[in-house]
Amino acid sequence: MKLTISLCTTVAFLFASCNDSPHKTTKTKAEHINKEVSKLRSIKKGDSLVYESPSFSSYTEKVKRGTGIISFYLDVNDRLDIWNMDNTKFGNIVLKKDLTYLTLNMPRKVIARKLVPEYEFAAFDFDAENLETDEKFIIIYINKAKRKVKKSGAKFVFASRN
């Protein structure tokens, strides 16, 4: 008799525990889905995800800006400084000795032609104006606005859209 009561109590306890578990999981899944939906709402219709990490994501868009595409290359300890047109810092990208990239001061969401800060697949491609547009700077487009990078010291290849 004690064994039967003990067995019934154990089964009832397990049944109650199992019933609680899906509610907690469902709530967590619902919170996760709500987070994803609000993230998707901030992405414009023409934007396509290119790269995503916990702290940074990059998108590309269908609209082509400027007269061509510029691709930057970084060696170990190189730094790509990106400036706003009013000479304030927009952000920078650094290739560290351990072959990881830092995206310092960059917004969490960046729209560029192709921006992938992972060593194996690295790509730093931006829509750009003709190189003769400015004597000291390369004019690029990030987040649908003009930005600039100093020509001196930059390693890049420019391809015209013509």
C-alpha cells in the first residue's frame, strides 16, 4: 500500500512538473519570436542580411550609390578609419594579431555593399564615388549616406560601374 501511494505521488509530481515545463518554454519562445519580429521591422524591405554576430550585423541594399564599388584590404594591425563628411568619427575596423576583426564605434546595424568582418570570409566592399572626387579622401556610402576614408595608407581596389 505504501508503495502504491508513493508511486502515485511520484507520478503525480512528474505529471505536474511536465505540465509546467511547456508553459515556461512557450513563454521563452514567444519572447524570442517577439524580439525577432521587432528586429525584422527595423529592416527595410530592400535590405538583405549579409553578416550577423551578437554585436554587429551588416546588410546590403538593391539601390546602387556612387559610380563604382571599392574593396578595402587589411593586413594584421591595420585599421580602416571611417569618417562622417563633417570630419567626426563614424567608426573603424581593425584586424588584430589573432586574425579577428574589431568593429569599433560602428553602429550595430550597417548597410553597405558587402561588409563581413570574419577573417576566412572578410569583405569590406562599399559603393563609392570616383576616386578623383576628392584629393585626400575616398567617398563611400554606409547606411545610405556619404562617409569618407583617407586615401593615404589605405589598401583598396576600385571598380567602376561603367
